[in-house]
Amino acid sequence: MNAPTPIADTPIAEVDAFAERAAAASVAWRASSIAERSEALRAVADGLDARADDLVELAQRETHLAEARLRGELRRTTFQLRLFTEVLAEGSWLDVRIDHAEPDYPMGAPRPDIRRQLEGIGPVLVFAASNFPFAFSVAGGDTASALAAGNAVVLKAHPGHPQLSALTGQIVLAALSAAGAPAGLFAVIHGTDAGVHALRAPQIRAAAFTGSIAGGRALFDIAMSRPEPIPFYGELGSVNPAFVTRSAAASRGAEIAEQFVASVTGSAGQLCTKPGVLFVPRGSAVVDALAAAALPEPTPLLNEGIAAGFRRAFERTAGHDGVAVLTASPASDGPVPAPALLRADVAAVIADPEALVSEMFGPAALVVEYDEEAQLVTAAELLEGQLTATLVADDGDEVARDLLPVLATKAGRVLWNQWPTGVSVTWAQQHGGPYPATTAVGTTSVGTAAMTRFLRPVAYQNVPDALLPDALRDANPLGIPRRVDGVLAV
């Protein structure tokens, strides 16, 4: 597996300079108009689209991902940049609340004039991910949402695709400059020490991360131990369990098996929403179909670090008492990790969920056989926090009434008869969940609500109308939705 050509670590003095410039740029950018921010985001999207061929070719060399996958991901990346311009114009992201002064307020004391909106939190440090070199990297969702919210971004590039990160950063910087954005609004840094130093920089007001539990937790602890702790939005890991009822297994077992294999092995299993555990009735058609399934040929993983981590996780799970190989690629003993499905009994999972319901970031999953559907609820109650949980069932399956509420306490997104891979960028999307899926259960890193991570509320009391931000003025010059004296209006 050929390693990408590295880029020298950013000197610490340069990191300090980037943080200083980001602080000044954030002040100017927070005061910018919605039109100015929208123009800049569109410029970045247009710049990326114009260089799509160069970006995809470079991404293929550095990540081993297929061209079709990369082109689709780049399209998603520019789509979400443009989607945030619609969010900005719509205006509800500001969450404007206006309470006019009321001398006879029922509380027993006069109510002052108070007006509240959300404003940019300040410079944001983004740690790019390895498995999405566009959508969760330099110009990905964290960067897009932080810029849309009115903040400067310092981007710590992932070492898995350094040259792609450099080129993408150049395109973003050129687009922002051409759009008239403040100098220092965006910067790319390289190197672990540079990233840690930036996280400690007093100018940084929030951080976002997508990666491993170990790496994310270490950075989270640093963010919390600063003299002034800052929000740290980490997406760390998820097994994304799927539960198949007896009725569904009997009516469409082969279909379920085919869809599960496709979801597990897509992008060589290197997706944070890959279903890693499948609960199925013992001896069902699903098990038979999985055992006979033709798994894809082995393909190189993103980098040797991920390949090594996958091997360790797979060997740990496969070596557990009561776990056996259900099916595997004939080339599974080769140097490139190959797709495989393991098999276990639900009793073993209930007895030791921490060991068996664990992430294998790569093309493998555990198939768990159960006897009674009540065991699904018991197993679900033992789960840690997840990004997703899937229920494959038929209408009228009684276990769904008990299982769905449990899954809703364990995962940020609960699916019915669909598979969790393929995360759509929408207004309603939720990509986050209880720890260890994320470090901030109330947030999402995908979809329009991702902006809220990088905003903070500010209330203005008794401030003259002429001095208020546009969104809070009586005339509502932005024409946005606002809650005025408790009534939602435009």
C-alpha cells in the first residue's frame, strides 16, 4: 500500500499567526451580510466544481477510493455549500426572539425590552477525516457550516490525503479572496503537533473532529482542560446495529442479506454509518443467504493505519469465545484486508456486549442469531450510543412497539426498512448520537442544523433600534421568521 507524499508539518509560529488572523477575520465575518456569506460559499462550491477532474484524480491516488464514489462525494460537498446559502437566506437559524417591554408583565415586575439571536461563536478548528476526503475534509460539512455561521476556520488536514488537502485549501482560499472575504478567514495546517497546539490556542472558540474514539477522546480532554474550555464536537465511532424481525426474515430473507452485504462492504466498509452488527432469527433464510453470499474482492483500505486498525478489531472479535466465521473472501489471508462476516449467539452478546458490539472499521460485520424477539430488546438496552440503529420489520410486528423506543434512546437516527449508509444532506438530517458516537449528543455534523454547533445566543436588552443587528430591528429588514412576544411571525 503506497503512502501519500507527505507535507511538512506547519511550524508552531505559523499556527499562532493563523489563529491570530482567524480571530480578526471572525470579527469582520460575523458582521458580514447574509448576501456576502452566501456569495463566498457559492464561490467555493464553483471553484471546487471547476477543478473536479484534478481533485478526483488526486483523491484516487491518495485514498484508493473509486472514481464514481469520489465524484459523488465531491458533488455532495458542493451541494451542501450551496444548501447553506439557502439556510442563510431563510433565516430561522438565527432563532430570533423579541420580547417588547411590558410594564404590567404578569410575573409581578415590569418586563424590559429583550431581543435575542444566535451569532457566530468565533474561530473554529476543524480536524479533517480520512474516509471522506471531500465531504468531511478541507471543504466539508464542518467547514461549510462554520463559515455559514459567521466564523473563521483553521483546518487541520488529515495525513491520509495531504496533497489533496493542499490543493483543496488553495481552491477554497482563492474563492474566498475573489469573493471579498476577510483575509485570515480560512487556513490549512498540517501535523499532529500543529493540530494540538491550535486546539490550545486561546483564539479558537470551538472544534470539530471526525475519527477514532481514542483520538477524539484525547482531543476532547484537551479542549476541556484548557484554561477556558471550549465546545468540542467529536464524531468518534459507531457500530450501527440492525435488527431483523422473524416476520421480515421469513418474507424477504434473501433480499435483506443482499442489502446488508452491500451496506457493509460499500467503500470497503470505511463508513461511519456501516451496519456492524446484524441481529437475525436463528436458522432463518437471512443466515443461509449470508453464508452463501459472494463477498466482494479485497480492495486496499484508505491507508495502512486504518488497515492495521481493522485487522486488530477483526482479530479481537473473531477470537472471542463463541464467535465463528460465517463467510469470508477466499483472499482473506492476503496482505489486503478482505470482506468477512462473523457469527455469534445472542446470549454471548448479552453476556459481553462491550467486547462483541464493537466497531470494525472496514469490510466486516457480526451476525448475531436470536431465539426470541424479546432478546432484541434486551440486547438493544445494553448498547452504547450509536449514530444509527436500523429495524427491518413488517407492519404489525409487535416487537417494534417495544424496540423502537429503546433504539431512539441509543441512536441519533433510527431507520425502518432502510440501511444507514448513504447520509443525505437535508434540513432534517441527524448525524450524531449519545457517547461514544459523539461528544455532543444534542448536535449533528450533517444537514442544515450543523450550523448550530458554531453559534451562541446573545440577548440585547433596552438597546436602541438603530444600534441593533438587522435581524432584531422592529422593521425586520431581513424578512425572516421571528418569535415576537411569544408569537412566531414573519
